[in-house]
Amino acid sequence: MSEVTETVEETTEEKSEASEPREARAPKSVAKLEEEGDIAADYLEALLDIADLDGDIDIDVENGRAALAIAGGKLGHLVGKEGEVLDSIQELTRLAVQTATGDRSRLMLDIDNFRANRRKELSALAKEKADEATTTGNAIKLEPMNAFERKIIHDTIQDLGLSSESDGEDPRRYVVIYPA
């Protein structure tokens, strides 16, 4: 009977941890993030082998998450139009890591420098629109973007000392930039 009690107690603890807000959870250690990166790299290497594609996989830890980049060869079709295929591969990779570790992964995947280039473009756009908002005194509404793109806009706007917020519902969610 003590086994049943222990199982119930463990389940209750797991539920209370799962119901905690994300901010209350302790950040993952670098070793844990490196493990996620290794698991993800193995998954991606197998995927590239199946598709008979060449590519070098770099693993890093950035901003509290595992970051992987695939470069080399002809990989543009793995990015897709506006990064849709890349987003899907990233989600499949996250699921593979979650299956192996039992923990949700927030890893980021870049293929053929798509995300790095997009980050530069979006930072420039945010600066341009921040200037417009400041000059006109009006809020500026941007085109719909995915979560990755919205975060870059919000971070850049915050660095500039202005405020922004996301509005709408996916997939038509967009950023509004407010003047100071």
C-alpha cells in the first residue's frame, strides 16, 4: 500500500510543478541544454541522411536555450517560403528532444542562416518604424508575424526605450509600436 501512496504523492508533485508559471521554474543548466543540443543534432543528422543532404550542424547555448544551425550544401528548400518548413523542422526536433528527455525543449534551429539574416532585417524594420512612431506621434501597426519575428521586434523596441505589444490571433498576430 505504501507504493500506491508514493505514486500518488509523486503525481501530485508533478502536477504542482506543471501548473507553476514558466517564470517560477528554475532555468535549465548549461549541461542540460547541451544534452538537448546533442539529442537534436543526432535527430537532424538522421533527417539529413534520410533526405540524402549534406550539412554541418553547429550546437551552441544562447539565451537559455539550445541553439543549432545547419549550414552547407543546398538547404534552401529546408527553409521554405518565409521559413515555414524551418519552423516545422524545428518543432519536430523539439518533439524528438522532448521524447528523449521527458522535458519540453525551447531549442532554436537555423538553417542556411535564415533566422540570423531575418533577425537583422527585423531589427532594421523595428528601428525604422520606431522612428516613424516617434516622429508622427502615432502607433504603428506592423504586418502579421510569427512568434520568433514578433520577439525580435519587441526586444529591439524595448532596447530603443519605446513600448510595443502583440495584438490579434495566430496566424494573423501582429505588433503595434507606440511612440514614447
